[in-house]
Amino acid sequence: MLNGLGKNPETTVRWFWRRCGIKSAPRIRQGDVRGLARGLEYLMQPGPEHIEHQDMQFCTTLIHGSRDRIVPRQALLEVHAALGQGRPVYTSGGHFIAEEKIWQITYEQTGTKIF
């Protein structure tokens, strides 16, 4: 995808949105391309086993769509194992999960309403 951004950003981003399950994606602005590329470069860094978190106290809810074509379920399980705590939550859908669904899951998991 990083190579595609350099060659044809509009087509690459449209392809990504389709893989996420979004049919009518917003148009990409030229100014967004560098930020997207930097985000992809970050994601290419070593996996979650390199996360230093011995002194950190946090609880994480990891949400995964059953039809996610971007992040494999195994990747979610690896992040969960690396964090050593938290909750994996599986929901229907793909990579894109609507905010309302995230809010609902957050409320179910924590009792805290976001909106």
C-alpha cells in the first residue's frame, strides 16, 4: 500500500476503502498522502512483542470484525498476548467499525458512556 500511495494515491486509497467495506469513500486530498504514508511506515515497525509495558497499568479492549480483510484475527491475538491483559471483542462486519458500534462495545465492557 505504501508503494501504491507513491504511484497513485487516489486509486490506492479507494482500494483500501473497498477492502474495509466502504463503498462511497471520501476523496483523498493531496495533503493527506504524506500523513497516510507516515502512518503506514509506523505500522511496518517491529510487532507488538517489542512493546515495553512492564510498569504500565492499562486495560485495553481490542475490537475485531469477523470479516476484516485488513487485520487478520491472528494479529489481534498477538497484540492481545503482547499486552498481557485486556479484552478481545469480536463483532460482525469488516475492518471499518462504525463509531456507534465502538461506543456500544465500550459501554458494554466498561459501563462508561462515550456519547
